[in-house]
Amino acid sequence: MVECASIKSREVKTLANIKSQIKRVRRSEKQHLRNKSVKSALKTLISKFETALEAKDKKAAEETLKSAIQALDKAVSKGAIHPNNATNKKSRLMKKFNALLQGVPEKARPAKKPKTTKTSKSTKTKSAKSKKTTKSSKSTKSRSTKAGTKKTPKASKKAKTP
């Protein structure tokens, strides 16, 4: 049975037969639309802040920064974005704002240093690892044979009831 739920602009088709699953699909679609609008508003506020920075208008930049930070906190409380994501964005915005206050031109991120490759490990550690893997494979075989002899939970409940 194919259930269709139309929510504003999108039509959602589910293959769910269970009533609770159908409701969950509808609910998640509503949350998706709500989160989408919250994220769009965040992007707008951040872009307004960046235009104020480019214009070097300290007062306007400060006001838009405050509203952007409030919006980020609100988005976190609604669950639209992850708290760490909001923290990182606030940090970047504050860094740009402080650079404007100090009159320092914004610098590009320094290039990452290439990672150095480590030398290969000694053969002793490799042989120890191979021994561990053989032991673990043996233990899983014994577990699988034990699992076949266990009673199912339903059978044990029936045995307990008089």
C-alpha cells in the first residue's frame, strides 16, 4: 500500500503500511521544512553581517552580529543545527568582527602542513596482531555453537508459568 502525504510544496510517498510509520514520515517532513527555513534565515543573517564587514561599518556589523548569534542559538535549541556547528560559526563571525575592530585586514587561512608518513612498524608487532586475529576468529566459532543450544525467551517464559 502506498501512502501519499502532501505537505506544502513537496509530496511524500511512503511504502509504510503501519500507521505510526506513516505519521513519522509526515512529522519528519514537517521538521525538514522547518529546519530548511531556519537554516535559510541563518544564511541571510550571516551574509548581512559579511556585507556590513565589507562596508567597514562597525555599528551595523555589531547589530547584525548580535542578531546572527541569537539566531544561531535559537536554531540549536530547535534542533535545526548541531551545537558544535553553531559554536564554530559564532567563532568565525567573532574573529572577523574583532579583525574589523582592530583594523587588521582579514588573513587567509594558513596552508596545512603535509603530514609526514611514519615508518613501518616492526615485524614483531605485526606477528602479534596476526595471532590476536586468529584467536578472535576461533572464539567467535565457539560462541556460534553455544548460541544454538540456548532457549529462546518465549520458551523460558512458558516454562515458568504454571
